[in-house]
Amino acid sequence: KPIDKVSSDSSWLSFDLLCNLTYMAALATSFASRDKIMEYSVKQAFKTAVYFKLVYLLAKRLGFVYTRAFQLVAKKAKAETIKGLLLRFASAIESGESELDFLTQEARVEREVYTAAYLRQLDSLQKWTDAYAALVVSATVIVVVVIVSTMLYNLGQAFVGTLAGTTVAITAFGACVIFRSAPYEIKCYRERRGPLFRR
């Protein structure tokens, strides 16, 4: 059945995949075997590691060659980013390309993609911040006008209370929008001893 844990492309998937590829590339720089790269990357807290775990199990437990294992797992992947990566990995193995070259290249490409998406989110955040500042200024002007109006006319406590509640709701809504649109990162590397491993 299709793998549901990583179902679609998103910003957190890009960051998780970038961390996973960087970790695997770091292992490959020590000329680790393909089995060791898969084994140790699976032990990390990456959500995308579920695919490499399936590849590793197909290769070690069922005796599939890695090329075929990557192709089988790619068929189950719903996220196009993961599917393309697994198929490219299978092609690289079949063509004889080293894991170090492939993983380094993929980590570099994923870093560029993630950086571009992160910068776009920062631009969007700046626009939302400008809009929020204008919203707060408008709400403040309205409150000042109402305060001055209450000095001249008796508007009633209900009207003033409703206006105050509306102002608080608008500013809270703006803060919520900015919070949700702000980019953030999650550290998902858990190995305290570093990326080195025992042979």
C-alpha cells in the first residue's frame, strides 16, 4: 500500500530531506558502505528515513539489489520529491556512480531549493508584517477617534466595549497570520557522538 507518513511536498519535507541527505553525504565522505549509510540514516529522527528504511529492509532482509529496492519503494511514494530522488538514486547505482558524488550533488541541489523557498517565505513575511503594521495603525486611529467622540457625545458602554473587542480581535488575527507565515526550522539530528560510527 502507499506510504502515508510523507504524503506530499511541503517546506518541512524539504528541510527534513535536506537534513537527511546532508547526513548521508557526511557518512559517504568517510567512504562508508552503502549498507552503513542506509543503516545509520534510518536511526536518525528524519521523517523521510521511512523510505530508506524500506529500501534497507528490502536489500538486507529480502535480498533485493539496491537498484530494484529503490525502484519498488519509489512506486509507493506519494511525494514527487521523494519519488524522483529514489529513482535518481537507483539510476546512479546502476550507472556505477559513487554514493559520495550522488549524495553530495543531491544535498547541494536540495539546499538550493530549500534556500530559495526560505527566501520566498521571508519576502512573504515582510509583506505580511507591513500589512499588520498598517492594520494596527488603522485600529489605533479608530480607537483615538472613538475616544475623542466619547468626550463629545455619550456613545454608550456597549458600543465602546464592542469596538475594543473588535480591535483586540483584529490585532490578534494579524499576529496569528504572521506567526503561521513565518518560516521556521526543526532540528532533527539526535546522534550525540556525531556522524562517526564504528566499523
